[in-house]
Amino acid sequence: MAEITLTIDDKIVKASEGDTILKACEKNGFKIPTLCHFEGLTDIGSCRMCIVEIEGSRGTTIDTACTKQAINGMVIKTNTDRLKEMRKATLELLFAEGNHFCMYCVASGNCELQDLAYMFGIDHVRWVARHPRREIDATHKYLVMDRDRCILCYRCVRACEEMVGNNTLAIYGRGFRAKIIADLNKPWGKSSCISAGACLQVCPTGAISDRHIAYTGRREQFKRIKSSCLFCSVGCGTELVVRNNHVLKIEGDWSAIPNKGLLCAVGRFEPLYDEKRKRLKVPLVKCNGKLEETNWDDALNLLAGKLKNSNKAEVGALITTRATNEAMKFFSDFFREMGVENLGCLEGHIPVPPENQANITDLDEADMFIVVGTNLTKDHQVVGFLVKRGTSKRWSWLIVVDQEETGLVALANRWLQPDQVSEAIRLSAAAIKPVVIYGNRAGEELSVLRRELSGKAKFLWMAPGTNSLMASTVGLNGKFNPQKAKFVYVLAGDAGKPDESIMTQLKDAYFVVVQSSYAEPWAEVADYILPTVTWAEKEGTITNLENRIIKFSKAIQPPVGVKTETEILEAFKEKLR
């Protein structure tokens, strides 16, 4: 980009050709108030807060800094008395046009409109308050939309369209009667919303709020901890909002690779809303068919005795792919040192990962997506968002090759059966940067695509589970043989109920030990349950589907007496000496 020179508030500064005035100001340390602007979204200049004065041959004009391109030689004023008065008047109009009584609002203390009111010293509004009484939509499982607190900045509409590619939200009506709606004015909870939550994270007021965090405090009372999502192999960057040793909210980290702030419902809402199991805090041992509490020493001593007296050929071990790299390495070494080879993952057999994987960031440049044997609206949803926004923003082609009618079929240019893969190859001839995204259901059609599109297309594997690539690296991705396992050790962590076949196999084992954060669903098969940490209570690394090491952080302290995944294995190993 060529460099340009501007004069901003009597100071000569540099910017890049193509920058907006707002971008040029930000680069050079000039603060301009904004409401509708949000980094990464298309600027529309609707809030009028970023207005600036531009000096020209015909006098001074006023324009919005977020939409006006900076031109070489421009002379700009950002903070004159005239601009201050206009911005203050605009703010007062916004307060008059809705229900913005801050003391009653769920966003008080976390609101950009309120922040600007303090900045401009607004302690009353000169205009008559209209209070249009726009209805509240509380039909959504996770979110509430209070239209009376909406300032029509369109951030939520743009985020839904441009970030997520879902196009659920829109504006209905004009002027005073304009409001945000879902689909064709459906109740939000019955709309096409997929609960990505980007609308919540970009909303500058209390118009869209999270049920879980309502009235739980102000921003200065929270801690924000950067971490990563552990609920699929994408490894999205997150920020955990914490207070009093509780995770109140999960947000996307805008600076994180690969998701750049995007999260799906599985990573943003489900860990806080949908976990109903009772937390396990002390070891449990089965006596007379009933699990009873015991202490760590007694539990580990009894387990060590059982394992010492077991035939190692009849010992098996399973681990969840939600375990950390560090726990997987220790787990593999621990059992192999004892001569145990019957090892596997709770999530089942994992194929050997392919070489020369594409990166998720390649999807933002792809002009064709060929999705094979995976449902990106159910699994790895953030990858699905990137595909959907590619089709809507860049008009990239989408070809689904699958026997099943997945959620992307409705958006696809072609839906092909696996035996029609030659048609996908023919269509890809017009593409410059095609990407093949495939899952474990892909069959021979994937081999055909690899052969015919070698050197042209990039291939991205949707690795199952969370940390399956590390499981493969340390040899835990083999096929577990339940017939040979009489003594089974399961590191389940906070994983949910595994496949029913696994539970049936464990019922047939003579002795089962489970490391778990919850008694459910293991109480029906376990002889011992050892309490361990949840996703928010541990730290370490995982290896995501791009084969990239991703760090995550401990956000809260576990209950007293609960041990980490590796602490339990280390204590168990000590007892075996």
C-alpha cells in the first residue's frame, strides 16, 4: 500500500492508501468516539458519532470518519467544539428514542452508550423521551433481545451476516418504528438462529443480553482470561469472563488464530448452560453394588494392589480426546512402561492424520469448497461459518459430496452422491483456490479427489474429538480390544456419555476405574471413580486439526481435594512402586 500524508488536528501524520479517516486516526493515536463501528465489520456510518471536519476548497464539510476514505493532503479536525456539540446532541437523541435507564439495565457498567454519556457529561436529556415500547423477545434459549435498548447500530445484523454467514437478523420497519427481527419477524427462539453468539459479543448496549450473566457485575469486577475451546479439534481462542471463581461467560478472542473471535454454541453457551451433572469432589468406591465415598490414600492403595495382581495382558486403558497433550503423553508412557498395549480413545478408533494439511485460514481465500463426508453445521461449526460466509461474501462455490443431507446442502451449488465425484472434479476446473474439507465418513471419493486435484486443491481434515492428533502421535488411536480387557482404566475427564457400545463393553469388564469430573454416566459401570478437573480448571496444550500446538489456561480453582489428570496418574504410579 502506498503511503499518504494527512494533517489531523494540526499534526502531520502518515497513513496507507485506502485507509478510512477513522483507520488513519487510530494508527496515529487520535481517539474518535464510535458506536456502530466494529473492527472486521463493514462500516455504515449510521451512529454519526465519528463525524469529523474536513477542510476543502469550498469550506469545511462534516463526514463520518468510518466511511470516508483518507486522501493524500487532507486536513482533518476531530475534536472541535462544534463536533462535540453535535455528538452530544446525537447521544441525547439516542437516549430519548429508547428505554436507556442505566440503573435498571442488564448492561449497566458494560455498555458503550453509557461510556459515551459519561465522556460527554450527559446527566439529563433535553428531548422528550418517546419510549416506543418495542417488545422484548425472550424466546431464545441463551439470549434475550430487548429492542427498547437497541440503538439500531446494525452491528448484530452485520455480525450474523458477515462473520457467521447465517443471515438470521435483519431490520424491519423504518424510522421510529425500525427494529431488529429474526427471519421474517419470527420469535428468535424459533428462527434459523444457530446460537453462534457473535451478535451478543458485538452489541454495544443491553439490547442483546446473555441470560447466564445478567446482573452479575460490571466489567471492572470481572477477570478476563485468554484460553482455548476444548470441545472440538478446531481449537478456537476464547476469553473466559470470571468472577468469584465462577466462569460467567465465554467470549471469542478477536485476536486468536484460527477463529478470530468466532465461536459456536458448543463452545460459547453449552458448557455453562447445558451441564446438569453433579460435580464429583471425593473418590468413590463400589461396595455391595453401591458407590460410597472414600479418601485418596485408601482408593489409590486398593487400586495399586488390584493392578499389581492383574495379568498385564488383560489390562486395557481408554482416554478421552479432551485430555491435554501432557496428560496423553503421561498416560501412554505410564501404561506402556507396565507392559500394557491395549490402549485407545473413548471416542473410538482415530485414523492416522494425513500430511500436508491445509490451514483454516486458507478458507478465507478459497473460491470453491468441496465438503466431503462431514456435517459442518453439527461438527466443527466454526469451519462451517467460514464456508457459509465465503459463499455469501465472495460468492465462492460450494459442492457437497455426501450420501447424507447435511445442513450445508441448502446453500450448496451442487449436492452430489459419492459416486458422482467426477462432477465435482469437472466443476473445480474453473476454481483457482479450491479447498476440500473432509471428515471420517469420506470414502473412496476422497481418494479420487486427492488423485485428480493433487497440486491444485488444498485438503483440510476435520479431525474427530478434540485432541485426536496428539492421541495418534503417542499411539493412543488404536482399536481398543474389549474382549482382552478385564481391568480397564478410563481417563474420561469431563467428557459426556460415550458411545453405547463402549458402555456395554465396560459392563462386561471385571474391574473398571474411571477418572471423571462427574459420577454420571460412569456410576453404572465403574468400581472406582476418581474426581478430576473440568475444562476451566486445567491448563496445558492441545494439538488442533491443523497440527498446531494451542495453549489453554486455568480460569478457576477446582474444589478442594480434586486432582488434575496427571496428578492422579502420578500419585497412582507412586503407589505402584
